[in-house]
Amino acid sequence: MKKSKLQVTAGLLRVFSYFLLIAVLTNCTGDEGPMGPPGYDGQDGQDGTAFSYSVIYDVDPADWSGNVDGYNALLEVPEITEDIYYNGAVLVYRLIEVEPKSFNLLPYTYVDNALAIYFDFDAYVGSINLIYKEVFDLVNDTPAPGDVMSFKVVIFEGIPLATLKTMVDIKDYNAVTTLFSIDKVPGNIQ
């Protein structure tokens, strides 16, 4: 008899738990929120309100400051507004090859035996700080830049970088410019 009461109690407890779970799940809905802004659904590559800008900056050797520990060059980029900084995305590519043109996404590290060459950037509202460093045999040994270096800055309004990465391989400069119909003519803001 005692065993039978325990089985009935356990069964009732189980049934009550199911009803409680169903009640909780069905009552977890509220009023529908307002419609969000139009955006990119990632399905056809045609819709949304994503705007992009691009420009190539030629950085003269005199524009770099630093020493053997590394060099920095500050680019004034007024297109990086607070809205872009907080809600958009900024990508920077370095021109590696001229013919055919080849851009590599920063940060970029080139390693050849004991030599490591490193390029990176920090984005700010209104500017970008380029970072250049070389390490040879585990010792900072960055030479002063001797030639003009070209960097392509690509700015996207309203697309967080995490979302952009789901839309395109950001390391592939040609894929990015194709997806957003960015003109590849050097020196023009698009």
C-alpha cells in the first residue's frame, strides 16, 4: 500500500510539473515590439540600408613616427563618425602587390624564418592609427619606413563587424568590394 501511494504521488507530481511547465512557457509572451529598421537579411545581397565608403591613403615615410620598437602613422578619417564607430564596421587593407593589385586585411603578419613583419590598426572616431613593427630573431628591429605605403580603408554604416563576417569573407578584399559595389579606383571616396 505504501508503495502504491508513493507511485501515485510521484505520478501526480510528474503531471503537475508538466502542467506547470506548459503554463510557464505559454505565459512568457508579451506585447509585440515595434518594427525594427530595414536591414540586411543576407539572403539575396540586394536589400538593406548598408552604405559603404572606401578610400586609399598613401602614407609617406615622413608620416610615420617611432623607433626600432615600432612605428605609428595617424590617418584623419572624418567618415568614421560616432555612429560608424559604435554601430558600423571599419576595415583596413594594406596594398601588398601593385600588379595585379593585392590587398591584405589588417592585422597582417608576415613570418620568414627569424623575421616577423606586423601591421595593425586602431580605429577611433575621426581617425585611424596604423601600426608597423618588425621583429628579427626575437628582438624589436623595426626599420624606419623608406617607401610610400598604401592602405585602403573601407567603412560600413550600420553593420556590426560580427554581422559583416557572416555576410562575406572580410579577408578577401575583392569579395568585400564586390558585395558592396565599392569602386576599386585608388584615392576616391565611394
